[in-house]
Amino acid sequence: MTTKYELYRQAKTALPDQVLAWNLYGAGIENVGEDGKPEKETLAQEPGDDQLLVRIDSVGMCFSDLKVIRLGPDHPKLYHRDMRKEPTRLGHEVSLTIFKVGKNLRDHYYPGQRLAVQPDTYQNGKSTAYGYTVPGGLIQYHLIGPEVLETDEGECLLPVKNENMSYAGSSLLEPWGCVMAAYTHRRRLQPLENGVMWILGRPGDETVYQFSDGLDAPSLIVLTDAPKSVEALALKSGAKVEVRNGLDEADFEALSAEFTAGRGFDDIVVLDPRSAKRVGAAARLIARRGVMNLVGSEPLDGMVEGDVGRLHYDYIAFVGSSGTDIAASYGKGRNRCELKPNGVALFVGAGGPMGQMHVQRAIELPGGPRAIIATELNDERLAALRDRFLPLAEKNGRELVLFNPQNAARSLEDLVMELSEGRGADDVVVCVPVAKLMAESAAMMSPDGMLVLFAGVPNGTMAPLDFSRIYLNNAQYTGTSGLTLEDQKLVLDRSLAGALSPELSVAAIGGMNAAREGLIALKEGHYPGKIVIFPQMPDLPLMGLDEVPEKLPEVGAKLGPGNAWTQEAEAELFEEFWHPETQEA
């Protein structure tokens, strides 16, 4: 006998005339839907020639959704549009199934095909993200066209071929992809071809420098107080060379305006840096995805006020070395992005949905850290971390230490130093958007450690960082925002190989009518993990997975250890709540 779940997967049921949708008409939760409820919309029964008609199977709720709700038309991806006239629709963590294919797409897509969405799309360099600029997946069915299929990176749909992956797990490929992206090389680590390079020296420095590779890349090199050896290298490079000596920090902005129209230098090389103030002033003038290369052998005279917002959002890179070959600072070999094997990793703010993913990834990472410290201020979330990940850590031979700084008998710094034998954490991953906490966490890093700013604070948010470590000890200061389709593919591949279980991140489920309630629960932190909405089950109440065994005992019996979501539980959920004969809104 065919089960409802099997019938659902065949995608051969009749299309409804109307569908439920949650549109967003402005800033504030009151502008989600109509009088607190989803709206009914007429469904086009046929796609255009270059469109797909898709069914939305599941949607993950994300803190980014809350930012859109809070800012409304002021959100940077909405470009101040009149949302009363042109609403958007949330939902970018989406699993979907194709129902019908436009005639121009039939050689590539087919009815019944399962897909995940990579929402971070750009067209002609402009962000047109799905679930932001482009209305997203909080709808039961809708049309997808060139806005998703023809982006700067091509199509932004990922085939999900494994029938053993749940819909909820497919939705979480997107947030998991963001986590994966934090440990892939997203920064530029070589001088930019045809870019503008500024080489800032120290008056009186007579060091003979080399530039073994890459100085021929820029089209323009600006020299300020550069040693004679570097001036000679620049003149031989083939680039246009401009000299502006004798500048102090107050002159730097005008220099950027003169040569970059205020856009910032693509590459900044600082030779023999001694002054933290001077380095900080120069760092403010790095272009988006720009690189600062610090080359020296003496420490700075203090901490540098670094822009932690730009580290996260603009992918600016800081590299360095202590020799005389300026090119030695560059390249992936010297600038790692992965957690240190057999090291000590500190995750700050680990109890939220994304923080949990970072912890889980570290535990399951082959050759990953030997000790993992996860901090969280909420004891309920800390308990969820314990229940969910202590058995996983034991299985993988990792030491997992859970820490609440508010009620601990000792400081977090003492704990880090004890586990690292006085060196500090090899990796520090900050999942909380607080600059002060970012700076405090960085201070607990080992001299050659890596700081990853996963949570974003606004550009222009400054925090004191020890830049001396960059060139003296090869420390890494990095950040990440968004993802690529390749990051999602990596999550899918690891899931299929049994090396990663995205479903472990699910903490609550609900149907279409409960989506607004789910957004409120997300804002208030009711659940220690991801909330997943099933649009085809309108009447499924919002509930945590810990409530499922009592409220839905047959579904609860199919949950995994620690009430973890499974495909078997999902199949049982469809038996109880999916009613194809009454699917019309």
C-alpha cells in the first residue's frame, strides 16, 4: 500500500486553485500576513516558457528573517521599495519540488525533481536574494523564473537526489552552507589584477625587501615613505607609480580619494609597522574584498581598532609575515581557514541554532579539534547542547566542555588556558553580534590562532585587535557572510556520506498557519535550534521536538536519540497532517 509520504514524493497530486502565503508589507511583525493570518492567492496553473511551477515542502526560520521584519523597506536588500505596493515574502531556507516545467527548461528540469535553493543571488552585481528582494518560500506553491535561474553565478538551485534525506534536512542545507562557508577560503589572498596598491613604509627603514611574486598584478602602485628597494621594485613592475611621501594619518583619506575615488585601495602593504594608530588608519581604507599585508619583525605599540563589521560583511583580509619577501604573506598555504587539527576550539554563543551547527561540525570534522568549548548564557540552551552533543562528542572521541560565564566558578579565560596548556584557543568562533564580546574572545586566542566572526555587526563597528600577531605569529582574523552553491553541495555530500546530520539542528516544527507564531518564537528564543515550517500541512501546530512524544506519540516514536528529527518521523507526520484531498486553501 502506498503511504501518504510516498504519494507526496511522487508529486502527482492535483494542483489547488488557491494557496496560502505569508507576505510582508513593511517593518514590524504586524505587517506579516493579513490580520495575523496567511493570505489566499490564486495559483497560476501553468508556468511560462522560462519558469518552473514548484511546491514548497519545508522552510527553515532564520534570524535573517527577523532582520527583514525589523527593518522593512530599510533593509539593504529591499532598496527602500514601497512594500505596501510591492510586498516581499520571507523564507529562504527552502526545500521544494518541481510540479511543472516551462518548455525552454525541459532539457534540464523535470516534474518531481527535488531541489534546495541557494538564496544569496546576484544579478549584474546587485543583490537580488530569494526571500528578500525576490519573494521567498513562505507560500505553498509558486513560480520560479530567471530571478533564480539566471544569476551572476548561474542557476541557484541544488538537486537533492537522495531519497533518504528528509525535507527538513534539505531546508537546512542553506544555513549549514553558511556554516561551511566560514571555513572555506572566501578572502582574496593575492594582489588584485589591475588593482590599486598602496605601499606604506616607515621613514628611515632601509631594509632591502623582495617581492618574489605578484607585484606585477596592480595597474597602479602608490608609494608613501617606501624604502628605496621597494621603490625600485615598483618601477620595474610595469605598473604606473605615484609617490606621496610625508603623510600622517590625517592625510590618508585624501590619498584614497585621489587614487580610488574613495572606494578604497585593493591592496595595502605596510612595511615595518610600529604604530597601531597608523595601521588602524590605513586599514580603514581597504576596499571591499581588499587585502592588507603587514610585513615586519617588531610588534606594534598597542592594539589596532579594527572594523569587525567589515571583517564579516566585506571579506577584508589581513595577511602578514616577518621576513623580507613581501610576497611570502600571501596564499592559502600560509592563511588557513579550517579548524586546527587536534587543537582547542572556542565557540562563543553556541546555544543558538547557528552556534549549534558550528559545534556539531567541529565534533564531526575528521581530524578536527580535540577539545571544544561551547559558551551559552541560557541554561536551557546549554542543557540542549548537552543532551544533543555530548553523546556525539563521545562517539567521535572529542572533549566537549559547556560553559555559562554568568554562573561559573571560574573565568572563561582560565578554562581556555587550562585546556590549551596556557597557549590560548587555537580557534575562536563568535556567533554573537557584540563587538565587545568579539574583542574579549580574540584576546583568548593563541598567538597563531584563528578568529572567525560569524555573527555580523554593522560596518564601522570597531574593536581592539592584536594585529602584531598577524605578521609575527601568522594569526588569522576572518569573518563570513552568506554562502555559495558549492558550500551547500559540500553539506549535501557530507550528509550523503554519513559524515553530517543536518536534521540534528531541528528543534521545532509547525504548519503553514503557524509560520507567524514561529517567527515570534524565534525572536523570543523559545526553541534551542531551528524551527521548520511545513507549508503543505496548514493545521500542524507549532511545537518543540521535546513536546512531540506527548502531543504526537506516533511521530514521537520515530524520533531519534535526544528527540532528534528523522525521515521516519517526517513520514509519520505526513500520515497525520497531510490531506491531499483538502489541500486547496
